[in-house]
Amino acid sequence: MNNRFFIIVLASVAVFFGVFFATKHKSSNGSGGASTTQTSNHVEGENKAGVVLIEYGDYQCPACKAYYPVVKQVVEKHKANIKFQFKNLPLVQIHKHAFEGARAAEAAAKQGKFWEMHDLLYENQDTWTAPTDPVSVLESFAGRLGLNVAQFKTDYASSAVNDVINADYQEATKIGANSTPTFVLNGKKLEQNPNSADAFEKLITDAIAAAQKK
């Protein structure tokens, strides 16, 4: 990925998300109490070196889309030594379809196709976020992935999927996540995200090297 383009994109959105995330989160079911539901558990990698990278992301977030190919490349390159986990942090106050995107990914997960839907959502962000109601586009994605579309529709609308997303969101707020994407490396939230693909690569290789010395 062109590093210059990557830096320009991030610079254009970083301030925006930092300012507006402070608005109160409202989930689609309107519940406000503490959740007892388990968070999502979408992981990749063999983790031989014991390095864990977590991303709290929003499928409608332009910055998340900019990071997506970089994270994918780094995880693929180092999957033997790291574990990568994606969790939901839909910024519904500024991204009106963020929760729908998270629902689609979690519904696809019910049929073993989380990562495939995750990738489709980022690669086609402009397509599914443009309509007033993105549901028909998201259902077409399910069909493209070979999912049982009827089951996808049921899971998409379920309280179980809704609760998992809310559980992820609540976990994110507890660690002080105030923008997307928020990355956590080996249990420590990054206060500043890498500003280029090379910087992200170095972050991970340094963490692997440090872990292997222990």
C-alpha cells in the first residue's frame, strides 16, 4: 500500500473521530445496562511467539478501511507468531450504518464466514453504506459468500447478535477506546496508531522479537 496515501487518509480523519466519539453510544436495542453476554471471539494466527494484537473497529469508519489492507498484510505475514482479534466498536452517532455492518459480520460468523464478511464490508464500504437502508446489500453479500440467506436474515435480526456487539462495545469503553480503529498490543492500548504501513510492520516485528527473547 502506498505509504504516502495511507498517511494522508489518516491525517484527514484522526481529528474528526477524536472530537465526535465523545457522544453517548446508543445501541440498536436501546438497552443501557451492563451486559453479561460474552464478547465476540474472532481470531487469526498461530501465536507461537505469544504476541496478541486486538483491533476495535467500525465497518463504516474510513480510517478503519485505510488500516484494513495494512493489518491484513501484517497478520498474514506474521500469522505463525501472532494472534489477531477483531472486536466491534460501532460509532453509531457518526456512522449511521455502523451497527448494521457489525450485525452482518456477526450473522456471517454464525455460519463460519466472519472473516469473509469482514473483508467484504471493508472492501465494499462505499457500496453498502450509501443506501438509506443497507440491508438488501448486506443480504446480497451473504449470498455472494454462499451463506444460507434465510438463516443470515434471522441471525442478523437476533438479540444474540445485538448483545455480542454491545458486549464488545462495553469492553472497548472500559479500556478507554475513544476512536476507531483502536489497537491493543499485548494488553496495552496504543495511544497513537502507526502512521504508515512500515511503522505498523515495525511495531509487530519488534513485539515478536521482544517476546522471543523472554
